[in-house]
Amino acid sequence: MSLSPSESAGPFAPRFDAAGLLAAVAIDAASGEVLMLAHMDAEALAMTRETGFAHFHSRSRGRLWMKGEESGNTLRVIEIRVDCDQDAIVLRVEAAGPACHTGARCCFYRVLEGDRLELVQD
């Protein structure tokens, strides 16, 4: 892969959308499994970087929340990867329990079969 000098390195300048958010995908650092998708505002991103634990902007609560603040199912951030446009990030994490609020290991436990959702059979 050949990148131009401007694409290979440079300042971090996240591009938040009109609502002040960017997409954040959490993946298991060891397995690469996609655990969850959430949104971050500037405060959530700053707290994640400061504490080493994933923080998000809860659209339903309308506030900052640390993943696992009530359940104890925290996400310890190993690495933050930034996409080419700096409008989305991937958090490589170590999960302390299920990532999904339903109790499932990850939020992506269903597969679309025609017009129906079926449980993923691993």
C-alpha cells in the first residue's frame, strides 16, 4: 500500500458530524470480533483517551457515559484507530464481560436471513 505523505501521518483532527458525533466501533483486541457500535462526542473521546476506558455519548440518555458504569462490563482501550477521513474510529479493547446491554457477548448476534433475523450459530 502506498500512501501520500499527508495520508500516512499527521495531526489528529476528528471530524464530528452535524450532531457533534463520530461513530466508534469496539472490537475485541485479541480476536478481532466486532463487539459494538456507539457514538462519541468530543467529551467522550477526551475521557476515553484520558482514562483508558471507553466512554460514549448516549443519545437516549443525552449524556456522557462510561461503558460498564452500571454493569461493570467495561471496555479497556488497548488502541484507538482512526479512519482515513477522521470521522470514525475503531477501539481495540479488552472487554470485562458482555459488550451488549442484552447480555450477549457482542451486539451483532443476529444474521439477516431474507426478511427475518436469526441468531448467529457459531
